[in-house]
Amino acid sequence: MSKCEQCIVRELSSLKALNKEELLKIAGCKSTYTIKKGETVFSEGENVNGIFCVKDGVCKLTKLSANGNDQIVKLVSKGELLGQRSMISEEPVNLSAVALEDMTVCFIPKQEVMGFFNENNKFSFQVMKTICGDLKEADDHLVNMAQKSVKQRLAETLIYLQDNFGVNEDNSLNLKLSREELAGMVGTATESCIRILSEFNKAGYIALTGKKITILNSSALKKL
């Protein structure tokens, strides 16, 4: 059993507000799972009844649109929590979480977490602060979708992927997204995403090698 007080999730999430005794309680009741790439952590409309701590790996949070396409709302990586909002609102989860690479997650039952929420003011404040941050991100995303062109949004997404998930030894983007997933992040059709990537490639902003994307001129993308 891994020690919760030494886990990266505790350092980077609301759990940092818990004391050693509370962390030992979590260690005694948590369940740890391996989620393979492409598998679902939870699905939209499901009652999760707890929170998931992302110990390793990356997942996408998606919303099924009316036309049947998955809109990627957010990427969640190690050190973050999943399911806080639905746990507090006592509603089914509003999004699906799907692994983009192999993940290790720990599940903590709602009963335990809500006990900390009621007894530890610092913890409840951190949870609310995180949810407020998510709302701010949602506001920014809504404005981007309304005011920026697809080309601008794709340029911004590529920079985001490089800044937040890094690059491989060959300088290609570390997080490998399919063209469909990239289009889902940008909020456009896959065909439009492929066409604009080709334009960026011809302009020398990026290099395309199979599924790999390498940013060659980040300043040009930022100007867009």
C-alpha cells in the first residue's frame, strides 16, 4: 500500500490540506486501479460516489455533443482529482473521463471525503478553490470558442500541449493525441483540424511525421 502522505496527488491537490491522521484514514479505505489507455475511468451520467486521485497518466474529460462527437473539455494529469464537483452537488458526473495513456488512480469513497469536508476548514476551502478554478477555465473556454477562429484555437492548443505536457527527445509533442482528439479539443470537425495542421506544416510552424507533431516556430503560433 503506497503512503498517501508521500504521494504526488497530496502535494498538488486539495489533499494537501489534510493532516497525517486524515491521510492515514484515506490510505486505509482507498482502492488503487490501473486504467489502460482508451479505458473509461467513469462515464457521463454515472454516480461516482467518491473522488479519483490521478497518481500517474493523463485522461481527457469529454462531453457528448448533440451530433454524437466527443468535445474534449479538459485534460487531467497526475496530481489532480476527478469527481469533486459531482460529489459535492450530489449529482451524476457531467463528463466522461477516458485514459489517453496508461493510468494509476486511487478511489476514495464519498463518505470519507465528506467527513474531512465537514471537519477540516482548510480542506473544504481548497476543494471550493479548485472548483472555482474549473469554473474560470470553463468561462475562458466558452469565450475562446465564441471569439477565436478554429485556426487560432488550434495554434493555442498546440502551445498548451507543449507547455503543459512537454516534448520527447526528438522534440515532438509528448502527449500523443489522434487527429479526432485534437479536433475534439479545438471544437471543430476532424477534416478542418487536418487541413489547418497541413497549412501550419507548409508554413513551417510545425512538422508532421505520421501521428507525431513537432512545433518548429512557437512564436509564430503565439502570434496567431
